[in-house]
Amino acid sequence: MSPRTAVVTGASSGIGAATARKLAEAGFHVVLTARRADRLEALAKELTEQGSSASVYGLDVTDRAAVDAFAAGLDQYPPVHVLVNNAGGAVGTEPVATADPADWRAMFEVNVLGVLNVTQALLPALTASGDGTVVVLSSTAGLATYEGGGGYVAAKHGAHVIAETLRLELSGKPVRVIEIAPGMVRTDEFALTRFRGDADRAAAVYAGVAEPLTADDVADTVSWAVTRPAHVNVDLLVLRPRAQASNYKVHREEPQ
């Protein structure tokens, strides 16, 4: 494979960091972006020590000026062929009647406008590559509602709609749009952030579930999708652990 660059947002932990590792293994020069640059530096060091190629750029995807400045500097790397829109997250589980609009705004900013900002900024380079791929990490939450999830569901549905619409609008151009929608994934931070640091409530999400998905499971799926032949587009891939039949139905083992 000729030298290619993959940009991964939210690469400082969880699915983003795991995806960066997988894409580096696949031969991409990986540009790691996130707000926590110190974590990115540690990951870049790990990748380079393993013989891969990686660069670091501290970036808040909700800051459009910063995103545009980032995109303007990408010409120092091999051509950008892949963008993985992974930055996102959930805050709170309050019902619609009592939810804090600030939480909803924060989720919309990162999950929807963050995807829009980075995709718009990098689309010229992805198109110029002659074989570009935009990946949107959405969620099964964006495909089915549940109580207490209104803000996150709305935001992830927005990300889902961006992917659907962009695919229509890019028809005939050398850019494919792939959406990966994971279900229950156990990472170090997602549930803890959602429950505002309450470790017991975060752990209860996965209680009795023998094998939730891991960040590596999702990363492996992303890597597989973006390394298909250029004419193959994975429009939407829903990824769940075997124990999860839907957002509502999860098999949990009884405590021994």
C-alpha cells in the first residue's frame, strides 16, 4: 500500500485509541487527535516503538477554527485517505422532563457538530486522494430510543443522519461513507462519564454480562471496513455482543 494517512478523532482512550492501533498495524500513518495531548503522546510513542508511524495533534472537534487550522496542516503527511469520526460521548440519564439543556447541548456539540466540523474540513483532501473514506462511529442508541437516553439518542441519531445524507451527496465521487454503530461496549470511561463519576452505577451497566464488546472489537471492525476494496462500501454495520439482542434485551448471568 502506498503511504496513506488516517485521522482518528477522540484517540486518547477507548475505541479511538484502539482504532489508531489497528490502523497503524494496517500500514497507515495515523494522526492522533483529541483534547488530552499527553495521552496522545504516550500512544504515539507506543506506536513508533512498534515500528508504526504516528503524529499527535491536540484538538477539540467542537472548535471550528482549530479544526480548520488542523486540516490546513495535513499536507505535511502522506495523502489523507481515512477519517474516523470517533470523538463523542454521553452525559446524564435524566428523563426529557428534567434533563439539563446544557448536557444536551454538550452532547450535540461533540457527537453531531464535531463530526460535521472535521468531515467538512477534511473532505477536500479525502476527495483529492482519489480513494477516501469517512467513518462515523455512531451507536445503536441512534437507531432505537430508550428512557433516560433522550439527549444521547438524539445526538447519535444526528450522527447517523449525517452519514446517510453525506453518502447520498457524495454519490459519484471517490469517497465512501461508513457508519459503525456499536451496542454495549465496555471501556474505562464511557459509562463513568455518563454517570458523572459514579463508579457503582457505571459498573451496573455491565453487571452479569459475560462478554460485552471491547474497544478492540470495535477497532477491529473499523479496520476491516476501511481496508475493503475501494468499490466496497459498508453503509451501516451494527455491532453488539452476543448477550445483547437489542438496546432493551440483554442476557445477564445470575451471581454465583
